[in-house]
Amino acid sequence: MRILITGGAGFLGSHLCDKLLLAGHDVVCMDNLFTGCKGNIRHLLDHPYFEFVRHDVVDPFKVEVDRIYNLACPASPIHYQYNPIKTTKVSVLGAINCLGLAKRLNARVLQASTSEVYGDPLEHPQKESYWGHVNPIGSRSCYDEGKRCAETLFFDYHRQNRVDIRVVRIFNTYGPRMHPQDGRVVSNFIVQALRGEPITVYGDGSQTRSFCYVSDLIDGFIAMMEQDAVLGPINIGNPCEFTIRELAEKIISKVGGKSKLVYKPLPSDDPVQRKPDISLAQQHLHWQPKVPLDEGLDLTISYFRELLQH
Ligand code: NAD
Ligand code: UDP
């Protein structure tokens, strides 16, 4: 198949490019390189079935494909809050452009949605049936509400125009190729520990997240795209839940440096707890994560150790 990946030069997108090329597909990677980089796809640039297109998803595009994975959107709070109006435009106009293309081509289109649609959840763990607890006017809203509106558009294009959609809600995913200045917790803590710098815990570190290793996430993406039973939304993530302080201590003990924890103010609307209920993915996709946090952290630490040496 010919497959378009928007945001294909980012952390998740570049792993998806790798996996789809390995399966023998023809991949078009579209990215404006806002948070992604050519380094993530450098090893693919000479591949005969790989094309890189520098383009902003906010502007319409035409390309003949059978599948579209829509990943274009900054994912880290510091990056999506840098230009919040643009973040909403990327989510909403990017979704409209992908859906319009899918409609014209009769292609299947998958949206990379997020656990942020649940906001600061009052239900725990989060099931897909939960409608969420989202502040519509806060500093995270550009991302949360942008992604919620994108989901709305996906289902309306399906109901109104019969577009063949799939929607996955991704929970905190980490691994090699996260940008060292990405600002998300796993990459921040690993980079700080490797440099012997203080580990910046926001708040008292009692808030929780459930961390999924990138290879598991990519398997879940493809399983969702290539099945006909459900449209979604479907949670993809690892249900093993940790406090942020536990994560910091684990990383310090693995890296073995002298870093100490320093406590910084908690950003506004930072969710207190997050853990996916993955029963639907288990039932319909026969998918569940395989890589435990300890193993995934070891692989990620090795990646950053090498990166920081150059
Ligand atoms: P990332 O920032 O590494 O990747 C996003 C990619 O989109 C980057 O390559 C960036 O340059 C590109 N991009 C941004 N704006 C664009 C635009 N206007 N036009 C074209 N390309 C643009 O982040 P990621 O973790 O790889 O996230 C990929 C997708 O998955 C995002 O949509 C994100 O919202 C979603 N997601 C990720 C996680 C996670 O934990 N990694 C969790 C929930 C949702
Ligand atoms: N966090 C932290 N220190 C950091 C970066 C993040 O304590 O250097 C916290 C953050 O406040 C949040 C959690 O770690 O509670 C996960 O943050 P991240 O930005 O990775 O993802 P999200 O908040 O979008 O789940």
C-alpha cells in the first residue's frame, strides 16, 4: 500500500515509517519539522519506497494513498503551548485536510488522538466511554480541545460522508528519538540524570502517569488501522501506573549518577492521575503492551547516553 504519515519525522511518526517500510509499504512522510527533525528519518532518505515532503498540514495537500496516519501536532506541553493558536489550527485544520483527502481517495484515515481528551480525569482508570473533565480555557486547552474537535470531525466525516476512520487515544509513550529538549517527563529526567543535573519534579511528584514503550504503541497503531471491527476511539497505552517521583527515583538508580530531586511548581491543569483501561484494545485488536517500564527505560537511557556523547 501507499501510506501517508503526517508528522512522520517526529518521535512516533519516524518509528511508524520504519515499521511500515519494513512491512513492504510505500511511505510518504509529511512534516514541517516544527518538533520533528530530519535526523529521525535520515536513515530512510535513500530508501526507494520512502519520500519526505516538507509541508504544513494546515495547508491542503494532494497525494495518492491508500492509508493516512494523522500524527502532525506538537505533543509536549512546552511545544504545544509555544503558539497555542497554531496548535488548535494544526489539530482542526490538519484533521479537515486529512479527512478531505481520505474522502476524495476513498482511503482509510487514522487519527492520533490522546488521553488528554479525558483532561484531569474524575474516572480512574479511563475507559473510552468516559467523556472527560477538560478545562476549555486553560493553558492545555489548545491541545486538549483541538484533539477533541479533531475526534468530532472524524466521526462527523464518517457519519456524513462515510469516510473510513480509525481513532486511537494514545497514553504517555516514550522511547528513543524523543527530542532531548522535548520537555516531556521521561526524556527530561533521563537527560538530566545523564548530565548529573537536578531532576525537576513538578509539584510534589505524587501525580501519576502510565508509560508505554514506543514499539508497543506502533504495534497498536497498525493493529487498529488494519482491522474492520471497530472505528474507535480506542485507548492504546500501558496500564502500569507510576507516580512521577517513582519514575524519577527509578531513572536515577538506573543511570547511577548523583542527581537530586528538585521540586518546581506544578503547571496549571496538570492531570493528577492517568491510567488507560485497555480492555477494548485487548478484545478487538488482540493487542496489549509487552515491554515493561524497566526494559523500556534501559533502551531509552542507552539511546540518550549515546546521543549526548556526540
Ligand atoms: P512529536 O512532537 O515528536 O511529533 C509531532 C510531529 O508533527 C513532529 O515531527 C512535528 O514536526 C510535526 N508537526 C507539528 N506541527 C506540524 C504541522 N503543522 N504540519 C506538519 N507537521 C507538523 O510528538 P510525538 O510524541 O511523536 O506525537 C505524535 C502524535 O501523537 C501527535 O499528534 C501527538 O498529539 C500524539 N500523541 C503522542 C503521545 C505521546 O506520548 N508520545 C501521547 C498522546 C498523543
Ligand atoms: N513533569 C515533571 N518534570 C518534568 C516534566 C514533566 O515532573 O521535567 C511532570 C508533569 O508535570 C506531569 C508528568 O510529569 O505531571 C508528565 O508530563 P509530560 O509533559 O511528560 O506529559 P503529560 O503531562 O502531557 O502527561
